[in-house]
Amino acid sequence: MLRGALWLLLLLWLPGAPGHRGATSARQVADEPASPGAWAGIQRMQEQLQTAGTLSRRYWALFSCAVWPDHCDDQEATAPPLGWSLLQWGQRSLDILSTWFCRFQECCTGGGDCRISNNFAGLESDLRVRLHGQHLAGKLVLRTVRGYLETPQADKALALSFHGWSGTGKNFVARMMAENLFRDGLRSDCVKMFISMLHFPHSKYVDVYKEQLLSQIKETQQRCRQNMFIFDEAEKLHPALLELLGKHLELRAPEAHRAESSRTIFVFLSNLGGSVINEVVLGFLKAGWSREEITMEHLEPRFQAEIMESPDSGFGQSRLVKDNLIDIFIPFLPLEYRHVRLCVRDAFLNQKLQYTDAALDEIARMMTYIPEEEQLFSSQGCKSISQRINYFLP
């Protein structure tokens, strides 16, 4: 029985097993053609099963020699010295189990929370290499997030608000943050993502949503000393939900943040302010400026004013904005043809497909560009590019 339980425990943690973060669904497997890589994966699985079997036999030998020392015929699995308690023997067995287990499963060292990675070098690289056309967002996100997480004592949660047109990279950057700050990225149990019209679609159920949201925030904060909450379509959040979130963004009492070492990051994604951002960028480009010369001083006053004055959203009228609970508003600039072309190249590379310059140009030209006269900016940013690549597959 012990062997069977141990086998089950080990198999559940093997890469590719259900529930493992590298697991693949049956449908995904069925849709994917066989490849040399698949056979290599099978061989690795066989090796891991052999390792698990060896571990199971070794553990059973240790256990039987400890319980029935007179019948121990395994020279390596000698009985524990006289005077050892069951607790000491259990610790010894656990050490051996951990050593073998860590041969084929990632293990945590250093006594920290394995779910938290805080890979700032990786975040910096992703923002510099994978994010296109967003010199302001790249620098602001890295500086703000790193500064917050490296501060010995934080007096409040960090609140970032991303603003710009659809497809300019707001979701992309939020995902980069999750991937580099948490081992399992968006799948981490320390990260929660909410989409307003998906998770909170009906205003008549707002009281239910409040209870659910409050419960998820509290449970996540109790579970993880560092956590992250992402709210997509933030401009569509019900005012009551915005009021609830405001309480989590207030300054902590001095005695509270001295005792509390947790870190919480709230990220709000919104299209609010996108039109003004586009107007400012267009004006500078028509005046002969490079977009890299545009600074926050040129953008911040105007797009924040549009956020606060928007008649179609309660976000700008909420206490998050009025009480300055948002730490920084980050603008995402409209993407030009050259940026869209880079997104197309990245999509080919992500799918491990070969490409030509002609293919990059053709797909980039498939996007709609505005304003009608200048045709400088992609109206969809880099959205739907991955789907368009399918037209060029054999």
C-alpha cells in the first residue's frame, strides 16, 4: 500500500502529468503531429519512471529494515542506530526522498517561496526585446516594479494603470510581469486576472461580485507573501467594485506595514486616454519629432485629464483616481508599420516557422492604418497577427 501511494505521489509530479504546469491536454496531443521531439519526451518519461521505481524500492527497503531489523537483508538499507526515535528515522527517510525527488523535479532552495522568482534581468530583457514601440512603458514598468519589490518596507500596495489603444501591448506587459515575477506566470496561485465583462458582467449581481472578489483577494494575500491582481477592461468595472479595490490601495498604518512583509501589485488595463495619446504622438511625428523623444511630461497631463473627464466610465471618477491611489499611469503609444512588422516576425519565431521579408511585409500591410490621410498607426496594434500567419502556412 505504501508503494502504491508513493508511486501515485511521484507520478502526479512528473512533467506532463495532470496538474503539472507543463501538462498537455489530450486534445492538444491529438492535434499535434508526431515528431522526433515527442520520442525524446517519451524516453525522458521512461527514465523518470525508472527513477521513481528505484526510489520506491529504496524507500520500502529503509522502512522494512527499520520496522523489522532482524529480517533486513539489504546492506545499504541498514536499520537506524539504537535510540533513534520514529521522528528521527522519518527525517532521515524524508531527506533521502527529497534528494531522489529533486533529481527529476524542480526543488526550492534557500528557504524562500519557490513560487516567487522576481527575475528583474528577465523582465528588463523582455521589455527591451519583445515589446515594440513602447519606450516609455518599458522603462516605467521596470523602474517602478523593481523599486517597489526591493523596498524593505512598503506602506501600500503598488497600483499601475496601463492606458492606450487595443493591441499596443498592455496585456502583453502584464503577462511579462507575471512570467518574470512568478515561477508559473499567469498560472501561479499568487496571480489573479479578471476581465470586467467576463467576471463581473451584470450590475444586478454586484453584491455577489464584491463578496467573491474580496474573498479571492484575501485568500491570495494569505497564501502568498507576494501577489498580483490584473484587471482588464478596468474602465468597465462597476463603481462598487472600484470602491472595494480602493480600500486595498490605501496607505497602511505604520504598525501594520512594519509587521507585514507582503507585497501586492494591482495592474489596471484600460483603453481610456488612448485617443489623446494618439493625438499627441501624431502631432509630434508630423512636427518632425522621433517618437523616442516623446516624454511623460508631453503626455501625462492630457491623457490623465481625459481619463478623469470620460463620461462613459466610472474609473476616472472613482477614488482610485481622485484620491491618488494609482501610483503611476503608464501610456502605451500607437504602433506604426515598423512595429507591426516586428510583431509579425516574433509571431513566426514563436511558432518556430521560417519567414521571408516579403511575408513580413505582406502580413503587416494587411492591417488597417489610421488616420485616413497619414495612415501612420495600426488601428488594431499587433492584435490578430498570429491568426493572419495561418494564411501563409503550406
